[in-house]
Amino acid sequence: MCHVRYRRLLIAGPIFGLAFAFASHAQSAPEEQGRATFQRTCSPCHKTSRITTHRLSRAGWENVVDNMISRGAKATPDEQEQIVSYLTANFGVGRRAFKNAASGEQPAKLGKRSVPAMMPPAPTLDDSQIARAKQLIKSKDCLSCHRMDGQGSFAGPDLGDAGANSSARQIRASLVSPKEELAPQNRSVKLVTHDGNTVIGKLLNQDGFTVQLIDATGHLLTFQKEDLREFTIVTANSMPSYANKLTPQDLSLLVKYLEALRGTGQQQ
């Protein structure tokens, strides 16, 4: 009898293991499918690492995907939902910026639980404070380089993501004493064609033959490298200091407002 029981356990063990493996695969399948759809749809025009440096709400990622679809990216409604769900789950507001998350590597773990770096709650402003902050952004000509609420330039970072990507201290520092050089994800490229045309925009992607960029007006442009006589990465930061251009009260208000923007261009 003992011999029979032992054989039954030997048979049951592999069956249980297979069942567990299938269950784990079923749970991870949507995640893998979302990642694959994201990479297939977005990588032709973007380095995936450039996209996943952002931390946006679901509404923010929906806006990004809708914008890319309107500019020619190919994805069915089901595939768009897969991309949004994948980005929200892995690169949502409050998620840690794991370097290799887009490639499928798992975040660092402590024991059996991953440790996300949670952001502090967004500041709360009343209607008059929000109106004043928006008026400051327009009057100080911020939208000549930045974009917010569907208006402005694509030259600099979108202000609607400010609070998702930077702390209040970092936002204040960028307004008062901006760095001389741009962060790699914010750098532009200057292209000069053989016939003398000059184009400046944000680099989206490049390979051995082509360069893709988006200009300040939002147009996606592709150039053959053989048609270029100059390809220059623009690292100098043109952001001016607002230390003497804002009152202390307005500076504090603007920092508080930008900190509250977590991916939709609106206070969360």
C-alpha cells in the first residue's frame, strides 16, 4: 500500500506543478501581451525608454495613445486598450522608475513584495489659485516652449506631467536656477539637409538609415541620413531663470500648481 501511495504522489506532483504553471501563465499573459503590443506599436517611432520615463495617470496615458493614433500610429481599439492598461499598471503615477521595465525585466524586490516609491499626495488648490497659476504660465510665455491643456509647443517637456516626473523641490529649482544642460530625455536635435533646410525638434528614434523627430508644432518628421549634412544634439538649456521675474508668492503658487499636475494637465 505504501508503494502505491508513493507512486500516486509522484504522479500528482507533476500534475500539480503543471496546473500551477498554467495558472501563472494565464495571470501573466495579459501583461506579456500588453508589453508586446506596446513595443510593436510604439517602437517604430519612439525609443520605448523615452516613453516610460514618464509617470502618468490612466487618463494621461489615454491622451498619449490617442495623440499617437491621431498622428498615424497603427493599433486597433483592443490594442490601444492593451497599451493603456500596460502603461498604467507599470508606469502610472507613483510607480518607481525601473530602468528596464519596458524590456520585461522585473523591478527590484524586497523579500516577496516589490517596493514602489509612492509620491506624496498632490496639493489642493482652489479655483482662484488655479486661474492665477494658469495666467502666470501664459503671461510668462511658458507655452512658447512647453505644452499644457492641448496648447503650446512640443519643444520642451509637457507641463501637464510636471508633478508626475518631479518633486516640488525639483520644480522650484528648474524655475529659479535651471541647469545649463538639458536632461537627455529633453534634448533636441538640429538637422541640416544638403539643400540647406534646417529643422529642430525632439529626437524620437534613429537607426542606421533614418531619423525620426517631432518639431515644436507637433509634426512627426522622418529624414534619410544620406540627405543630411549636419546632425547635432542640442544640449544647451534655453530655460531662463524666473527668480527675479516672479514674486515669492507667485513662485510658490506656480510650484504648487505644477506639482499638482500628474499626467492630464489638470489638478488630480
